Amino acid sequence: MGESSAALGRIKKSDDGFEIQLERTFAHDQNAVWRMLTEPQAFMLWLAPGSIELRVAGIVHIDFAESGSLIKSTVLKLDPPRLIEYSWSSGNEPERPLCWKLDPAPEGTRLLLTLRLPAAEDAAKACAGFDAHLEMLGAALEGVVIRFPVDYYLERRRAYQQFLSG
């Protein structure tokens, strides 16, 4: 997979860690994008198998079996079909709040993904991983299921590493 037309995300670094924002605009209405973010049969097409109880304090369970990662957290904020926030972590891992925000746009729906990471985390890896999953989300919205784009992920990871070291 070649270069994406998507710009690199925005990264703010502080003593506490990183705040990462990735943005996409999809030529689909807000409800269609919301379903992809929250319905198990939809988000397994671009993210991983799992479930989200759509209520504040509801259980979030996402199983990346291939990598051995399991996300088990709770919904922190919910405003359907505009916003959902939960932690991208499990058990005793540090909190990694992840917020999906949807807004209408002239071309369809603007998605803003904000992820906060502790300072010791690999921000380039996280950015590239979510960047790749957003590529998968875009394809799934078009009715095309693609595997995780490893080459794209590696290209983006190098670009984020260069950005963070500059």
C-alpha cells in the first residue's frame, strides 16, 4: 500500500506524556460512521472482535488475538452519535484515554480521534497503528474489508518517528 493522502496526526508532548490527534473525513453520514465505531459486527471489520456497552461505565472489550493484546476498560464519556471515550488499556496498565468525536462535514462526516499516552509509551507506534486502522475503517465504510496494512503502518511509523525526533 502506498502513501496515504491523509496528513500525519498532530502530537503534543508534555512531561506527562503525549496527546495525539488523527483526523479523517469520510463521505458517509454520521450514523454510518457511528455504527462502525460502536457495533461489534461493524468494528470487527476494521479494528478487532469485541463489544462495547453503550452507556457510561459500560464494558469495552476488544480482543486483538493475533497480537495478544486485550483491551478491557469502561466507557468514560458517551454522546451518541457524536462522541465515545474509553481507555485503550486493560487491568493494571496505565490509562490511555481514547476519544472518537464525529461532526457533520460538507463532504460527509469528520472524525477526530484523540489518544492520550503516558510519556514512556511509543507514540510513533501508537500513531501508526491507529493511522492504519483508520485506513481500514475508510475501506470498511466503502464495503471493502482489508487486512491490517503492514507496509502502510511501517511507512507511517517511520514518518512519526522522524517527526518526533525532529
